Amino acid sequence: MEELTVKIIFGVIMVIGILGVLLPVLPGLPLIFGALLLAKILGYSSISWWLIVVFGLLSVIGMVLDYLIPVATSKKLGGSRYGLIGLTIGFVVGLIFAPVGLFSIIVMPFLGALVGELIYDRKSHRRALKAATGSVIGYFLSLAYGLTLAFVMFAFYLFKDIL
């Protein structure tokens, strides 16, 4: 296979990884890093090994933060596991309705977390609102980290190895 074709295939895998950062069903950062590492091992990337190691460490940190930040911000503001489950369901529903408007990607996770918190404790609306807010803030903080790292890894590969 021609070298450029193989490099483009690795690039497509990284783009799928970027989508995986957004979609909870795909392992975004591991997919991008795995494609980058495999491209380096097979000789299709000229990115230095030290940068590959840095990207690997940052990817591991990102995977840990994906779970810790939403939980920490939710717990800090009185949240429960139900709120986190609702947040995830709301985000998936928001992605489905995203063509209707980008607004749904922000509102639906919040509503999902709020409904989850209200299922957990119907009596304390104020606590549910506060916990839902914490869940959403934490989720978007970890999403921002993941997307930033994903785009940086992809950009390095794109500009160093394809363009």
C-alpha cells in the first residue's frame, strides 16, 4: 500500500477517536494515541518518541479525569450516581438532537442530571439543581481537556506526517 494511503488511514482513525471523545461509547483518547503509537512503530510517523510518551501520559491523565472530574464536581455539590447516569443519558440524547441546534448538547446533559438527581431525592429540588449543575460543569471540564488533547495529537500528526 502506498505510504500516503496508510498515513491517511491512521488520520481517519484519529478523527474517529476525536468523535470518541464526544461519544461515551467510543474510547476517544486511547484510539487516537493508539493510532499515533502504531503509526510511529510501523514507521509512518516522524513524531519524536519523547512526544509520543508525553501524549501517552496526557492520554492516561485524560482517561482518569473523564471519570474523576464529573464525579468530584457532582459530589462537591451534593450529587449522586443517579445524576451522573442522567448526565450521560442526557448527553447522548443531546447528540442525537444536535442537528436541531448546538443548544441541545448543553441543555440535555443538564436536564438528564437534574432528572437523575430528582429520581434519587424528589424532595430536595434545590440540592438536585445544585448537583446537576456540578455534574455538567465537571463533564464539560473533562470534555474540554479531552478535546484539546485530541486535536493537539491529531494536529501534530497531520502537520508533521501528512501535509
